[in-house]
Amino acid sequence: MSPTPQAIVDKFGRPVRDLRISVIDKCNFRCPYCMPAEIFGADYNFLNKDELLTDDEIVRLATLFAQLGVTKFRLTGGEPLIRPNLPALVARLAQIPGIEDLALTTNAYYLPKQAQALKEAGLHRLTISLDSLDNEVFQVLNGRRATVERVLQGLEAAEAAGFTNMKINCVVKKGVNDHTLVDLARYFKDSGHIVRYIEYMDVGNLNGWKLDDVVTAEEILAMIDAEMPLEPVPPNYEGEVANRYRYLDGEGEIGIIASVTKPFCGDCTRARLSSAGEYYTCLFAHKGTDLRAPLRAGASDDEMLQRIGGVWQRRTDRYSELRTSFTRLPAKGAEMYRLGG
């Protein structure tokens, strides 16, 4: 898809197409790759209400991003379903002109109570995080905050509400859940939902990431292909992050997100807005641009458009490509729970 007349591009000619909006920094899980329990304990100081963007502020910023070329919103967290009155915010975002896709990523814990309201509000798609079907392994990977059964109940509630073709995200960590990948693929093979395996990434500074913990995309593909043969298929759209593979028997597909071993910086069109109003142009960014302060100081829409657009037009981010080439990189500052996925 070529840029619209209003669209802006960065230094490498990449337009801004996708906005990931983190609506809250809190989460009810303690996944070690995002929010390790030993750091994010009961006394951890999350953002207070005044520090979070309000619904009005999120809608205003989202509208401005849409004017600059964004056509897709994805709501993230933390766990976005913790944010009060989320369906009301979804309904407002769904009405913004130019938005073709409105999605949400969730751990599904609260979906039994919210799936129907989210569907009625205009949410288009759901992505559910589920790192293993083995309950013991899954609890290791969520800080013993939930069972597999609870997540599957959320998925069933979403199906009952009318959500189809959901994506199931699985972060793969060597020696932890890699032995359960095939079972996960087999479980969802004929369901209409797509499992996406994600190479364990070095987001933030708190998860103790080491390259030795990464199960590569090639290894993931080989494990599943050995049991259920696969073949590659083209991306659904330009800039799609997952490499797609379909089962040779014609039933279903999987995706593999290889941001460590096969980075996709070259056609990255994603911007990120944190729950505190920080604007990031890369998941691995060291720092963001504060949009909350000028909003609350009375900046006009034109002033905000210039600020947002200027940051994107100066963008040169390609962290994963540089990391993969073993270039020395600066320390990262933004944590996954502030940015979303």
C-alpha cells in the first residue's frame, strides 16, 4: 500500500501505518520476559491515574496519528483489560476516520467478562498470549498467576462473542517451553486460529536476556515441520512481521516472528504510544518523546501534528538489524510493560 497524500515517511522511506497504544502499565501476570516477579513485586510503583493518558487524550492523539497515515491501532499494556471502561474507549477509537483495523492483545484472563462488550464496541481482532498448553510450564512463564484452563475459557468467550481467526502468541525460551511448541501447534491446527511463535527478544533491561536463550525461527520451524509438514506462504500485507507457513494438508497455518535472527526493520511501519504518553518509534528505543506534557499545556492540533510528524520524519531506527550484525549498541531504556508488544 502506498502512502496516502497526508502520510509521512522516515529517513528510510518507511511510512507510519500502525500505532500500538499501551492503555495501562499494570498486569495481573508476571511473565519473566516482560515483568519479572522478583522486580515487579506487590510494592512496585506503577503509574498513578494522573500519570496515565485519559481516554480523551488517547483518542485525540490517535486521531492525529491517523491524519499522518496510520490505518491500524493495536491496544496493548500491561494487560489492557485492566483499564477501566475499556469498551468505551474502543468504541471511540473505532470511529476515527481512516482506521481500517482495530486489534487488542491480551492474556485473556478477563475476557470471559469483557469479550462481548469489546465486540459490540467495534473491536475487530484479538490476539491472545499463551506460551504453552502444559500447565506447569505455563505457570512458570506467567508467575503462577493463571492456568491454561483460564486462558482457554477466555478464548472460548471470545469465540462466543463472534471473534474469529484469532492469533495465539507464544514467546519461546530455550529450555523452558520449547519442548511444548508442537503440542500448541497441534491443538490449534484445525481451529481457525493462528499460533505465532516469537523469538525471545531483548526488550528493556530487566529480563536478563541472553542470546543463548533464543530458540531460532529455523529451529522452531524444523520442530513443527517434522511432525506436521509445512510450506511457506506470502505475507498478507507489506510489513507483516510474521513469516507465514501453512500445513501441507491444507488445514491451518502458523507464523514465526524472527526479530532476533531475521529482523524486519526494513519495512517497519509501527509507532508506539506508552500509557504515560511517551511516543516511541522502535520497540527497542532508548527513550521516547513526551506527548502528554504538551497536550496538557494546551498545544494545538497543528502543533501536535508537527511534533509527532517531525519525530517520525527524523526516524532512523533499525535496532534489530544492527544487533544482528553484532554492532555495539547503546543501553535500552523502555520496558515491554510500558510499550506493549
